[in-house]
Amino acid sequence: MGKIVTLARTTLSEMLREKLFLVVILIAALLLGMSVLFGALSFAEQKKILADFGFLAIEISSLAIALFSGSFLISKEIEKQTLLLMLSRPVSRGQFIFGKFAGVLAVNTLLILFLGLVLGFLLKAWEGTQLLSFAEICLSLWMQSLLILAMVLMLSLIVRPVLALSLGMVTYLLGQWLGDLEFFAEKSKEIVFIRAVEVLHWITPNFYRMNWKSAYFLENGIPGNQVVWMLVHCLGWFVLLMLVTNFLFRRKDIV
């Protein structure tokens, strides 16, 4: 465990110094600034605009870190030949992959916590009963970035990093569109279409069922059974993806 923590701490410090992190912070700050500006222009919809743009800023920022960092994480270590150096020490491949993953996840966690605090201050989310809903929405965004990070890390061991990034984005979008695809499949009454959507529900994380990033859910709350479903669903996918990633990395030729 100590080696994993050390690798995670090193990865965290390296990523905080990268330009990608600064670009993501600037994009998030721009979106938050736009939410404040547009909210001021429309007083009646101020809170709704703040919530929509604010949660969008957190979503885009966390996904950017997960997609770009996860897809290039291993290839970058191979190109710099630091991977061979690390594995020549008493560090197993499993410890290395989990340590690097934990480091990127730590960056995303800090990013979501920081942006969440800023957005919570703007929305005054601690007033009334909105604090729990706000925390659950931020948790759902963190869970989605967790799965996308695990997904692109696994894919980067099979295909080139750019393709892994693209497939990760497609997976995320598909997971968000599954509800719409199901609706259109039922309307079309095409058996092949319906069966294809049913298969996609099993092989793709159902992100559409945790799409709560709006003022509606912030004000009305999220049913407890849906939160429990999210935790179980994401945990199951995470364990599966990390087991496959560890299996693939142990058999990958890195010379």
C-alpha cells in the first residue's frame, strides 16, 4: 500500500505542474464566469443558469482530466522509459497501475472539490435542504469521471492513446444517450434496434440514469434508491474495468 501511495503522490504532483491542468482550470473558470454573467442578465432564472453552467463546468473539467490523462498515462511512461526504471525496483505491475490511477483520480477529486466549493458558494447551496442534493450531484459527476478514467486506461493498453481517448468519449456519450435510444427503439418497434439497445445497456455504463446536473434536482432532491443504484452500478463497473486493466498490463510487452 505504501508504494501505491508514493506513486499516487508523485503522479499528483506531476499533473498539477502540467499545462493540461491549467487549461482545464481556465475553462472551468470561464464557464463559471459565464454562469454568473448570464445569471445576472436574467434575474428570474439566475439560480437555474448558475446551476446548469456550474455543473457543466465541473463535468467538462473532470472528463477532460480523465480522458486526456488516462489515455496517455501509460504510453507517456513508456516513451520516457520511466516505466522500466520503476519496474526494475521492487514495484509490481499491479502496484504501478493502481498508483498511477490513484494519482490521476486524486487530481480529479481535488478539482471537483474546489469547483464544487466555488459553485456551492455562488448558489448558496448550504441554505435550506439543498446541501445534500448538491453533494449527491457532485458525487455523480465524480463517479462518471472515475469510470471514464478506468475505461480509457484499459483501452490505452489495447489501442493507441488517441484512439483510446476517442473511444472513451464515445462511451461517455453513448452512456448519456441510452435513454433516448431506448425511447426511439420502442417507438420504431424494430426488433433488431430494440435488442441492440438492450445489449448496449449491458456493455455500457448507464450514465443517463445519473444525469442530475440541473437546478431541478438541486431543488427537489434525488431519490435515495437512485443514489444507491448509482453507487452499486459504478462500483461494479469500476471493479470490472480495473481487473481487466491489471490483467492486460501484466501481459503487456513494454520493451
